[in-house]
Amino acid sequence: MILGAISFLWLYPIFWVIAAAFKNNAEVFTSGANLIPQQPVGWENFVRAWNVANFSQYFGNSVIYGVGAVIVAVVLLVMLGDVLAGLLVVSVIPLSMLGAVALMQRFGERYHVEPIPSRRHAVDALLRIYYQWRGNYGKLPDIAIVDWAGVPTTSEFNLFVNYFAEHGFTATICTPDDLEFRNGKMS
């Protein structure tokens, strides 16, 4: 009951504005807080606002800004959806794909299967950056994948650590708290 009273008090100004739209000018100022018009004018106030007050221009502006805001919101939410879907792929889908992994292993025993080359390109890009920055072409870099503990990207990083190990790189997953900068080197 208290919530109903608070809701009514909160919404009353909106009700009053809507009711005032159906009253003539004199009644708006003399009827006080009364919501029900004594002499309703129908849609006359709306027609007059549209024609005399150039409301059509304001309405057009509202439509343009409203549609623009919706388009921007949809684009941003689609991108957010991709991020959330990526988190789902990392954390939930691998658990549901355990049977598919066994099936893929059996498929690989019978047919020639090659990995998707995206990881190879990532490794090549990292090596190019390392050699351009460091210049030591004779030594393979030690790789640290730095991320916060307990985030859903850990399984992706484990895939990269395994891939690096297969190609002779030492790779470690650590948190920023695990790192220490000493004598010009990160360890």
C-alpha cells in the first residue's frame, strides 16, 4: 500500500501533463490538481501544437536523434554480444565439446588433418616483433603470457603455451603480480 502511494505520487506529474493536454488554457490554470477535464477539447490542442508551434520540426528532430541513438546502441551491443559470445566459447563450449575432441582424434587417425594456421601467424608476428626489437636472431625468446588469474581466457592461453612448446619456445602464463623488473629485465 505504501509502495502504491509512492508510485502514485511519483507518476502523478506525468498523469497531470497528459490530462492537461486535453484541457483548454483557462482550465489548465484554474482546475488545480484535478486530472479529469471538465470541458475536454479533444485533439484540438495537439493539432494546434503541430501547426502553430511548429511541432513537426521538433518531432522530426526527435525521430532523427532517436533513430541515430538506436543505430549506435545496436552497433555497440552487437560488438558487446561478440565479446560475450567469445567468453562463452572460451569457458562453456570446450566443456561441451569433449565428445567432439575424441571424435576428431578418431577422424585424424583415418584422414590427414592440418591445424588452422592462425596460431602460426600469431607466432610469426611475435617473432618478427621480438627480432626487430631485440635483434638477437640466434636465440629463441622466452615468452610470458600475462593475464589476470581466474579470467576465461586461460584456456586460450594454454593452447598457445602448448603450441609454443611444440615449436621449441619456453612459454609461461603468469599474472602481473608474478612479474618483477630487475636490472633492466622482466622476470
